[in-house]
Amino acid sequence: MSRKDLRASLVLIAATLVLSGVFVWAQQRPSLKNDRVSAGRSETQFRSLGPSLFTIEVHSGNDDSKSSLGSGYLVSRDGLIVTNYHVVSDFIDQPKRYMLRAKNGDWEGPVELVRFDMFNDLALIRARDVEAQPLPLARALPAGGSHVTSFGNPEGLGLSVIEGVFNGLAEKGLVPRMLLSMPLNSGMSGGPILGEDGAVIGTNVSVMRDSNSLSFGVPVSKVHDLLARADVVDASPAKLRAELTRQLSEAEQQTTRRLIAALDASSKDPTVHVGGVAMRALPQLFECWDDSEDFKDEGIAQHEFNCNLDFSPELSDLGEVSGVWWTLENFSLKNPPRGRFGLFGFLPGHAKSHTTVESIAPRNGVTSAWECVADRVPFASRAWKVTTCVNAFVKHPGFATYELSATSLDEPTGASFVQIHARGFREASFLELSKRLLATLQ
Amino acid sequence: MIAIRVLDDDRVIREIVTSSFPVTIGRAPSCTLVLSSLSVSRVHARIDHDNEGLAFFDESRNGVYVGLGRVASRVPLTSKMRFHVGDATIEIEPVLGDAATVELKTPLRVEERRRGALHHVLCALSVACATGLTMCLDTETWSPWNNNRAATLVSGVMGGAAGTVLVGLGLFVLYKALGRRLRLADVFHTMALIAWIFPIAAAVEYLLYYALSPSALGRITPWLYTLSMVVVTVAIAGIRRARSWRFVVGIAGLALAGLAALDWVQATTAQKNGEPAADFTVQAPLGSWTGPVVSLDDYWKRVSQATRDAEQKAAQVEAAQREE
């Protein structure tokens, strides 16, 4: 275990060093020496795009302080600016408390929220009387492997450019994400990603945790979709909340529909063996990890199989929603039935250590307290102790976080542990998904 | 003539032989037999002749007990009888003729100390065995991750025994300070017995796990432990004391009230902090029997109910926010 921790910290340290190194380097030398063509173009772009790129701030009203910060780019002559939903989500949650501002070297002032797309993490805001050239939007994504340039304002320190490679769309998850080899930094969220011809092909959105140069973008088609919609949001708290609930509902329906279809279609998928237990492989939408360890002295082998949807939309106060996490673990005894009594000595603690129920105190006013039900239930030809906890969303009635944990009771040579963690789902969807996920156990 | 003896653990420590009636027993210095204890009334009892012969009269507010039962206000004295007067035990024997006094031959303290030493060892052994058995019944002791099982057991057993000695000493000092007449052996004796309540409770809980559904178990297990704690409290409070029904019920009531208060505080704190009542208990199967089960469909119905409960709570939070 400690070796794992050490490895993780080493990776983290390495990532931090590389990131900060690249960051300092990018600040000191805006051009990359070994790629003169692209470097020259960047310099021109850097100068000419400046007035069309903005720093977006969520203010609590105090003069020069901000609560959150991101980047944005002008896409129309009437002042429409594209940024990320997560850059302005504090304002969407509490429009009475916060206000939106945008600024660059030429222009500074309040902006209005026009529209947002929680699922794809985009928002459209409008700045009045901006005299700058809008960025051209590409119609489609370039081929994988093409060079891209990304702009933004990291940590509010100043307009920065990062060059990288677009590798195509990420293959996992339900939210489409551009896979980019470039080290984006916090504060660059919402900045444009330009293709080789200088047109916007996407919007900066996130970086891979614990990695040193893997970043993600939202494909430009989602900006086209957002621009094509006619509605303009009413920035009253009740209307914004209703709109967020509507989008949450849409995301949940879409996720559930796609997962159910994929799970129903996967009946012929290969079998995954996790120690003494087997299950049908989960559909490709899931990113799965397989691990096992032999504890010789203790006479026990531990196997785990974890899956999740890599990208889930995120609400500022509730965290990831429309996300599903699956865990299957198996403990096999080397000398059954010796040690069987003792096996049960750590299973309750093991289940507890895996639950988020114990650690997440209901956030003040955001969710209800947890409601839990426990019973002994037979399925997959075993008897299980199943504990399910529910935590309902206050602002979005009908949606909740569910966590189902099950420990097998009657395996002759060990025990298995299953967990389904689903955030931001309706009861019916959770039940439909859980039934199918539990049915993958053989 | 009558002989009245004050007993301590079946030994006579004082004796009066008299033929002048009435004989009075109480705390007041004017009594024939003075028992200087706050548990004794000023004039607690009287022995006198009436129309029907020699009799014992209860004059007290707190009563006189034989065993656990309170005596009637008049008890005819025909043969040797024992009474609990407050926390003292007296023996009354009508004596025929001019029988002499009873000689207290042995120096009591020496004899008691000798008995006490062996007694203490046996008590410690009893506690050690009970603690060891409790630990053996706990599956956590046998967990494969527990690399030092023998050490865990030995340290647990020794800790149990040492803890008993410390608690026993503390109780002894406390009771002495409160004026109760008792010896260390009395305390150890009681603790050696009550130590067995815990393995019994653990065994009962283990069996109940397979007899009951998790929800029924969740309702009953706390009572099992409440009952154990009440028995322990009554046993400790009753060390070297006449255990009347009133006393037993009173102490049990106090213990229950204390436990209920503690439970209320814990439940309120847990509710305030939003701690979930998530039950992850599993026990090693009893043969192939895993206990009563419910079907998956019925379980989903319970999940739906939990969802409705959570949504109701969320609606309450929302209503509270609106009011603000």
C-alpha cells in the first residue's frame, strides 16, 4: 500500500515540476525555438488576438477581488463571448450574490449571462460595446495529430499561449472531450483552442489529474449548438435554478438511456475474472482498472476491478453529476475454510472504508441527510448484505446520490464486495442501472 | 433472653445478649444496639413482647428486609432469623436460659486477609477468562490482517484484568468515602461475576444475527447492551448492600435514565452532524445459514422508501431556506 502511495506522490511531484517548468518557460519565451513556423504564427496571433480574448471574473461585489477566474473569447460582432460553464457556475448558483465581469487590455466591464450548457461545460456571455474582431469558428475538428495553439489567462497572470497537439476525441465517457497534448493551467479554462488555420476548434476545459501534459477541450460543434439556440436565460435565481434542473434532467436522461442501451447490448461481452468471482465486462463507455495483490503471510489474495465514466458534468455545489462508479472486489482465502471466521472480522470495516457516506456530511442546504437501508438479499447465486444510502438534492427535487454496497456472505473460499455509486440520478434510473449492473455478476 | 449479632460476611463482629425489653436498634445513641450508618433510621426496629409473644417490629421508613423482601411491621421471633437493617445485617436469636456470650476467638482481620489473597487471584482469573472469551467471539480478533493475534489476545486479557483491578480499587475507595462498610474482596467478587455478562451478550448477539433481519437486529441489539449495562450497574451499586426490590428497581431506573440520556445526546449529535445510520455489519456464517433474506425486488422497494424519506428531508431543508 505504502509503495502505491509513494508512486502516486512521485508522479504528482514530477507532474508539478514539469507543469511549473513549462509554465515559467512559456512565460519567459513565448515562442518555441524548434518549431519556427508555428512560433512565428503564434507571435502574430498573440498580438492580433489580444483584444478578442478576455479574462472572465466572478465578483462578489468587492472592488478588485474575484471569487473565480477563467478565460473567454469573442465569437460575434455583438459581443458574445464563449467561456466554460464552470467558470461562471458560482454566479448561476447565486446570482444575487455575485456578478460577472470581463476584461482585457482594451476593454473592461460587467457582462450578462446569455446561455449555458452544463453537460458540455460551456457558457455564453455578452459584453456591450466591444470593438474587436470575433474569432472565426471552424466547422469541424481537424485530423488527429494536428498542431493546435491554446490561449488563456493562467491564474490571472496575463495572456498566455500554449502549443500542443490535438489527438482526436477521448474514447471513454459520455461527454465528448478533445484529447490534447498540452499543459493547460488553471485560469485558462474557457480560452480558445486554434487549429493550424487559425480558426477556433475547441475551448479549453480541464486537465488530467496527476498527469503532466494531458489536457481536454470541448469540441467547437458544441459552441455552434449553443449559438444556434434561440433562448436567452433569465438571470433571476429561480429561473436559473429551473434551467439548471432542466439541464441536469436532460444529462441524466441521456446518460441513463445510453448506459442502459450499452448494458443491454453487452450480453455477449467477454467475462472478467476478479479472483474467485466473475462478471461480464462493462461496455466501452466505462474506463476500467484491474488490480490484484497476494498477501502470502496473511493467506489471502485481494482482487479489484473498478470502472467509471471518465467525464461527468459537474455542478459547483454538488460536484460531479450523471456519474456512475462501479467496484468489484474479491478476497480469496489460501486455506479455506481456515480463516473464514476471521475473514468476516474485517469485511464490515472494509465496506465502511469504501463508502463516501461516512465521509460526506450533508452539505449545508445542498443535500438531505443520508437515508440508508440494509438487508440480506440473494442475487448472482450468493447471499449478500446490501446497504444502500440515498442523499437527495435540495435544489433539484427528484435527483439524488445513491450508493449501494454489498458484501457476500456465503462464498466458501472467500468473500466479494460490490459497490455502485451513482450521483445525480432519479430513483427509477438508479434502479434500472443497478439491476443491470448487478446482473453482470456471474 | 435474646442474642442480637451484627454480621459481616457471615462473621459475627458484634453481639449483645440481653433480657431487658424493649430492645431498640437504630442510629440514635439511646438505642440498645447502635448502628452508626446513614442507611439506618434513628430508631429502625424494636424487639418486644406483646400478647402473642416475642416479636420484631419494623419502625423505620426504609424498611427491614429478609433477602430481597421487605418484612411485615410485626415479625414473630420463634427461631434464629436474619434481617437487613439499612446496609447492616443482623441475626436475632431467642436464647433459652442464661447462655453466655459468644466468644470471638479468631482475630478476624488476619483470617480475612488470607482468604482475600486467594480470592483476588481467582477473581482476576475469572475476569481474564471472560475477557478472553469476549475477544475470541469477536471476528475482528481473527482477521487475517491481524498479524499479532496472540499478542492481541494476551494484551486484551491482561488489560481486562488490570482494568478490573483499577476500577475495583476506584470503586472501593469511592464506597469507603461514601461510608459503606465493605472490603476489597467484595468489589472484586462482584466484578469477577459481571465480567461474564459481556461474553454472554456477545454470544447472544452472534446468534441473534442469524435469527433476525438486519432491521430487527438494529432495533434489538441496543437493548441487549442496555440490559447488560443495567445488570452491571445494579451489581456494582449493590456491592455489600441489602438488595431490596426497591433498591434494584431504583438503580435500574437510574441506569436506564442515564443510558437513555447518553443515547439521546449521541442521536442528537449524529442527527445534527448528519451522520448516516449505515449498517455494514456482517458475521461469519453459522454453517451454511446466512440468516433471513429478502428478495431483490423487495429490497428495491425499501430503497424507494428511503428515497422518499430523503426527498422529504430535502424538501424540509428547502422550506427552511425559504423561511430565511
